[in-house]
Amino acid sequence: MPDDAPLPVAGWAAVPLPGKAPTAYRWTLHDGRVSLAAVSSGSASLLRLRVDLPADRVGHASFGWWVDHLVEGAHVADAGREDAAARVLFAFAGDESKLPQRTRLMFDLAEALTGERPPYATLMYVYESTAAVGTLIVNPHSDRVRKLVVDSGPTTLRQWRDHRRDLRADFRAAFGEDPGPLVAMALMSDSDNTRSRAKAWYLPPVLD
């Protein structure tokens, strides 16, 4: 598949982050699978698919990744080193009136900077450098983003890792409530905080 091949799944779009160089995403064939290659060189951005799944239909999601190397010095619990070679994100709507005023003001600021409001809650699956599989990490920048480590360390590098997750159960464990409607899914490889490099291939999430 050529580097400029059209996306085989309609709707995936690049999402830049303010002040960050973009990560490069492209469809390719890697280790026998049609996948999305992500190359980050001191960069950070997302590739996102908007969805509209009612809360009562939120169930399982399957995805996969092949990570080339760990991001040197990275740790997703540390604001100054918060990079990861591979992440899969699920964004949910919800009742913002339940959130603290400080959080809502942060949402207002983010909307002013980016032109869109952050999700009520984001559940993120990560390939971490050091934290143990199963670790739940609250994002150091916003407690409305919770990260679940599903792969960690060097032993699972350079091989396809396939995951199937119960989004409802994981959301409950992360946020202590049932999920609202699912509004987006995204991929993200970043190395901007450590000023290093990240490289991964993704099988984008499929809802089942």
C-alpha cells in the first residue's frame, strides 16, 4: 500500500495539539497487517474518528499495536515526561454540571485555544515504559483523563499485541461511574516532552 493511500476507514482525521509539532500517521502494510503507522519526532497529535454510540450500547472494543521501541525516559504519570509510544483513546460525553468549577473553567480555556470542548471523560489505554500492566494512572494535567496500562516494558516490543477490552467495566474502574455516550476514538503516539522519538503501528479500534 503506498504511503499516500486513502484511509480505508472513512472519517479518521488528524487532530493537532496547540504548540506541538504533529505526529505523522499513514496507512501501510506492516508485518502482514494493514495498519496505521505513527512516527513521532519530538511531536504530539492524534488521529481521531468521531462516533455516536449511546451509553446503553457501550460494550467491548478490540485494537492492536506493534511498538518499535520504548520512549526513552518517558512515564505517563509524570507531567514532564508524559509520552508514550502507543495510546488508544475513547472519549465519552457526560453531565458537566457534576464536575468541579475548576474543571469546567479548564474546559472553557481548552475550547478557547482549540475551538472544541474536551470530552466529559477520556479512557486511555497505553503502552507504558515502566508502570506495571493493570496500573491505572490519572493524567497529571487533567483528572478527566484516566490511563490504563495494557502493555509495559521491553519484553512485548516488536510484535503484534492484540487487545479486547470491556469499555464499560474499565470506565467504571477508572471513573467510579457508568460511561455516557461514546463520542470519539483516537490513536496517539507522542514524544514531545522527552524530545525523543516514538514509532508504532496500529490496528484501529473496532467496537463489538
